[in-house]
Amino acid sequence: MTTLRPARTGTPARRRTLSRPRALALGAVPVVALPAVAGFAPLPYSVARPGQTTDVLGTHGGGEVIAPSGAAVRKTSGQLRMVAIQATAPDAGIRVGDVIEGWFRKDRAVMPLDAVFPSGMSDAEVARHNAADMKSSQRAATTAALRFLHRDPDRVKVRLRLDDVGGPSAGLMFSLGIVDKLAGDGSGGDLTGGRTIAGTGTIDADGTVGAVGGAPLKMQAARRDGAGVFLVPKVECAQVRPAPEGLRLVAVSTLKGAVQALRALAKGGPVPGC
């Protein structure tokens, strides 16, 4: 579930890859109060940055991210990239200097630890919690996609492989990937239109797209990795403007709406923006 790397702090630390913190309160750090804190005392904050992106239509960890069976599978072009953030772990030993640096950098966000990780949990417990969130998200994404396509879940099975990222916010992109692999745009073409499209959003079994945290950081990761379009939950539009240069925002609230938007985008038609 997690990717551990050295964090840039004064002491050895770790950074956790997450597809969604529980409630990412960007910019919610009282900087003016920091000088009153001992300069070398660890602070109860986490520093997040843009993380990895993964093409759900491609391969990862030695196998296909989305592997349907029991139905014909299309050969796709273009990319559908889910996006994660990286957040320093609870034992990272965040200091005043880390917080101040994160506050003034556009590619960092500083937030309370309990807004990122379930409080009172060890690192191992957090890892298990996030892995469970990911598995639950994958089940909901599969159900939503098969319902949208009117496919029998007793006949069509989907294996999803993405073990080094936790949390539920890849749900939308998983569903879109399943739709593209099984049906494309419904007219013989690719749902992506050959583009590199990134996005974020939880999904329920009925296809409802939910809000996530860290969307501004995720947009930076998406643009860095070549995306020209970013799907974002409609309820978060106010948090993501302005978008990075060259990245078009598309607002979505349901799987059906996301599919319709991508179909329109491929044909040069109007799409709901933020």
C-alpha cells in the first residue's frame, strides 16, 4: 500500500503515498504561532507534495492494473492516470523549518496529522486502514462500471492491481478504465480519445463521484506527467482554480457524467468545466 522514501526533514523520516487523505485542510497551519514552539520539537503536522500517477489502462507492478475476464477486452490507446499525493508519516519528526518551507511553497501543503492519518493508529495500522480503503474503492468502482455497462457481475470479473497506493480516491479512474477496456466510447473508439487524462474522485457503487483531498497537489502531478485534462469532483471546483497552465479541468459528479464528458471531449464538443 505504501511507498516509503526519505523525507526532507531534519531527522530520518518517511513519506506515505496516498490517493486521498481523510480531510485535507490545505493551508490550515497557524504560522504566526510557530515561533512560540521550541525550534527542535517535532510538530503534529504532515507535509504533503505531488505524488505518483499511474495509468490504469497500463501495467503496474508486473501486471495489468485492470484485468477483466468473462468478456471481450479492447486494446486501448491514450491514458487514464490516477493521481496520488505523498504525505510524511506520523513519525517523520516534522520541525518548524519544514512547516515554514511547506507554507511558502506551491508544491507543498502542511496540515494537521489527524487530517491525514486516523488518530491513535500506528504506522502498521494506518497502512492496513488505507489498504482496506483501496480495496473497498476497487469493489465499488467495479460494481459502478458493470452497472453502467449493464454487464452481469456473475459473468464478468475484474481484477484490479495497484498495491502501493492507499485510500479511495482512485475509484473514478478505476471505473472509467473498466468502461474503456470493455466498451470504449460506445462507438468503436477510445474513451480517452487518445489523450492523456488524469483525475481524482471517490466513487460509490451507484456511480456517484465524491470529494477527495489534495486536488491542487494532484493537478501538479498530473501536469508533470503529461496530462492535458483533469477530472475533478464538481463539489471541489472552488479549491482547484486556477489550474496549472495547459491543464483543462472537467467537473464531474457521476460516472455517467464523466463518460459523457470524455465522449464530448473526444469529439471537440462542450464539457462541464470548473
